[in-house]
Amino acid sequence: MTSARKTLLTGLVVFVAGLALWLFGLDEEIFIFTPSKAGVVMMVLGGLEFLYGVYKAVRGDEPERSS
């Protein structure tokens, strides 16, 4: 799997996990954090990582491997 695909997949997984926390953690409160707020942060970070993967895929920059 190329680096751009890994970045796209990772960003999508983090976004979906954040979305699940945001949807199902609205009325929950854990000792230190609120799951819904952590979910929003994860959605933002996942979205940014996904966009970075799109950028890498469009640009086509793959690091050269030296043997």
C-alpha cells in the first residue's frame, strides 16, 4: 500500500472513530474528558489527515527508496 493510501485510510478511520464518540457520547462524562468533545477533536484531526492524503495522492510525491 502506498504512503498516500495509508494516510487516507488512517485519516478516515480516525474521523469515523471521532464521529462515533461524538454521536454516542453526548450525554456521557468520564472523569477527565467528555467523549463528545474528544470526538470533535478526533474528527478535525482525521479530516486534516485525510486531506493531507489527498494532497499526497494528487501530487504523486513518493519518497525515493535507496538500496
